[in-house]
Amino acid sequence: MTTKGETIVIVGVGARTPLGFDTASSAAAVRAGISVIQDHPYMIDRFGAHMKVTRDTGIDVNLRGPDRAVEIAVSPALDALMPFLGSGHTAEVALILSTGEPRPGQPDGFAAQVDRQLRTRLAQHVVLEGGGSTAGGHAGGLLAIYHACKLLREGRAKFCLAGGADTYLEPETLEWLDENEQLHSEGNIYGFCPGEAAGFTLMTTLAVARAHGLHPLLEIVGSSIASEENRIKTETVVLGEGLGAAFRLLFQDAPIDPVGRIICDMNGERYRGNEYGFAVIRNPGRFKDAADFETPADCWGDVGAASGPLFVSLITEAEARGYQPGSLSLIWASSENGARAATLLGGPRRSA
């Protein structure tokens, strides 16, 4: 499934990661290849070593549950809203939020709790109306962007704040990852380093942006979703059918220019690398160099549902500072539940 029709633009972004508390510092650190993977203060893995994680050092390590996710999410949400708030307009904004999938330490209802608390915190700054929340996992932030595109094109909202907030640092979650042999360590090189972050994008149509005097930062050329049956942690063989379908849907109405930049949520797990390889084979001729992809999880850790909107912020910074390669960028992410999501982004010059 893909979204198409009226031009959708991004007019605001916000990011908070273990690398930095705003978009500029986080993007600069990723570009420099800085990693903040570190030992957890007290959690020990099955090999007797401190678990390797990334964490938001601005938040008390003992703050847990929805409160922790909300605390991470508030500042980047406000950063993304800043252009709108600064314009003096009072239009309603639909909020679409994703968190991690249900798991030990993050039970059913977690996403709704985070959504409710975040709306309360933002209500003093902006009128939020409509949208919703989902426990979408890794692809969650891109799923939020996809559904925001639908709302805008169907005329059910003028502005959408789409984002993801995720934290793996609940002790129960870390123990569960360890039991599933997903934690990266010297004894398990194909695991990942769990982290926490939040990212948001403020989206609208090009016509509304112009009417409100807002400057487009990026154009959403396309957004697609698909589903993978051969999921990670199952007795199946991944052939990239779901991600390949997401790419195909994305490219079928896209410009013929080859993709110049690729950012994804690969985190060290072999499944994700295999999946991407097959998905590329299923979509020949659409990449300048499919092997030239970026994996920010090497720097800020695996940040789950926040991944997609944070990728958007990396491209926004590259465009603003003049180091963005090519005219088209592909970002994608894969959830353990089988959800696959991809977004194709173009520079602001496309919407001039």
C-alpha cells in the first residue's frame, strides 16, 4: 500500500537521541561517526558482563514506564512544532505517535498511555485534535508518517505531527532481549545495543505551507507499507518479500532518478541484512549503490519506533547544510511483527 496525490512537505523536525538533545547535535554526531554505546550502570547479561546500551543521560536512569518515554518525547515534539508556533497560526494539529511493540516491560496499552500524557504536555502550546497511537515497533515512526500523509491528502487534517518514541531500558525488556539472544556482546556479535530516543516531523500539504508562510524542509515523494510473513525469531527463511514489496510500491510512482542516499534501521542482526539484500534484488536499477547505506544504530543504538522520524531529521540537516548527496533519499524500517515501511524523500527544491 502506498500514498500518492497532493504534494506533502515537512515543515518542522525534532530529535532527541543519546547523541544529543536536538536535531543539529544528533545529526552532527552521526555524521562524525561518534558512538555512545556504553555499559549499563547495573544490568548484567547472561555472560556476566554489563549490558551494552545507549541512554539519554539527561533523564534519571530510574525513571521508567510511560513517564520515561514521554520525558524523552516532549522536547523533540516541541522542536518540530516550532515553525508552526512561531507563525502565530492557531490551526489544529493531528498527532500520530508510535511506540515499541508490546513486550516485557512495555505491555499492551503502553502506546495509548504515552500518547495521552504527551498530548497533555503539549496542550499548553498547541491545539491537538485527531490522530492516534500505535505500538508499531521499528517501523512505527514511518507508519506514523504514512498515516499522516493519508490524513492530509484526504483533507482530514491540515497539519500532522508524526513521530515515534521508544525506550528499551526497562529492566524487564533488557532481560527479555538477553534471553532471546538479541543483546550485542563479546559472546553474541550479531545482537544489537538497545537505546532510547524520540523523533517527530511536522507535515502539511505544499499549498497549506505556502498559505501559512512556512518553508518546506523536505518533500515526501512517496510513503509505502507492506507486511512480511517470514518474520525474525521464527522458523522461516527470509527472502525480503515484505520489504521488497514496500520498495516496489514506493518506486512505482516515483521519479526515475536513482536513490542517492539510503538510511535504515539495520542494527547488527543478520536477519535485517539478509532481508535488505533480497529486497534490493527485487527492485533492480533503482539505486545508485545499494551497498552504500547508513546505519545510525551504530552511533545512537537501536532506537526502535523513533528510527524513521530520526532518519528524516538527518536528511533535513544534510539538506540545510549542503552535504546531502543526490536528489532522492530512501529510508526504511522493519518491525518484528512483520510491518515494513519505507519513505522516499526529496529536497525542498522539488517543492519550490
